[in-house]
Amino acid sequence: MLVSKGWQVEQDTLRKGNLRFLLASDLSAIYEVFERKVYYVDVRGSTVVDVGAGTGDSCLYFAMLGARKVIGVEPEPSRFALAKRNLHLNPELAYRIELKMGYVRSPGPSTVKSFTLSQLVASIGHPLVLKMDCEGCEYNFILNADDKILAMFDQIFIEYHYGGDFLVRKLKRAGFKVNKSWPIRGYNEFMGKNIYVGYVMANRYYSV
């Protein structure tokens, strides 16, 4: 599918223009991000917190679109390792990306390596963008988040996996203007089953 869009296979890498990824990367995510352009947010000059950085595709995409800085968080060790290698293949973008291995959590004690949003964006000014694609963790995090935490961000973009209405209501109460896409059929490789996914787009300043 990517080859039909102009990507070229070179030994163990995939290349299009100046972009390069290892073939072991999440190729379906690369297609979604770079060809379908599912993340239609304006990140120019912004700091992006990328929760669910995967193999680095979305981090590189946001840097390519002009993000001032991207903080990518990925808990799965093999994906994190691939993300680091993919950043190494793209040094002209990678210098604006900081990768962290762990989970994003609500404030409070934790027994696993994790970060709160406040910790991730400490001393970073606006504009701030939050992107979440974490295979269902978005519900527990967003629905239990204090409005003051959500208010740190100017834009929030969430891939939902089990319906988006609860997320929409929460974000509207927190002062965002919100749109929700229709769900489409997807596949959750961790659960090994088909699910229906869609996107919630929230903005503090104008309709999306």
C-alpha cells in the first residue's frame, strides 16, 4: 500500500523523499499518518505531547509540520526501541523530538514508570497540543482528569476506540469546542480483534 503511494524499499528501510523508516516499523500507522493524514491539527510553533508515540511516525510527522518540540511517550519497549532508531534515520527532524518510555497517568502514586502531563510540560509555554492514541487508555485518563490539567492545552486530538461521546462531553465541560468523527473499523493488535475507532478534536479558540 505504501509503495503505491511513492514509498521506496531500500534494504531494511522505507523511504519517501527525505523521510526514512525501518521496515520493522508499524507500516499501517505510517500509512495512516503520512498518507491519510489523520492528524489534522495545526502544530506550527507548538509543543506537542504525543501519548502513544508508537514507532515514532507521529512524532516525526508533527516535527515535519513545524512543531517547535515533540515529547513522545511510548510504554512498549520494542516500539520505543524502533522509535529511537527511526529518529536516528531522520536527524533533520529528530533534534526537536524527545522520547520517553513509560505511561502517562493522572496525578497520584504509581508503581510503574510513568509521567503526569504537568511533569511533561513543566516550564513549557503555549501553544501546547495533546495527541492521544493509546488503545483505550484515553477514557480513564481524560474522564478522570482535572479540568485544570486539560486547560494546559490549546488543542487536544484523541483517537477513540470504544465510542467518543463521553470524551466529547468531558472536553466541552472543560471549555473546549469539540468535533467527533464517525467511527471506522480498525484492528487492535494488542487485543487481537476488530474494533471501531474514530477521532475527537478539541480546540480552545475556534471550531474544528
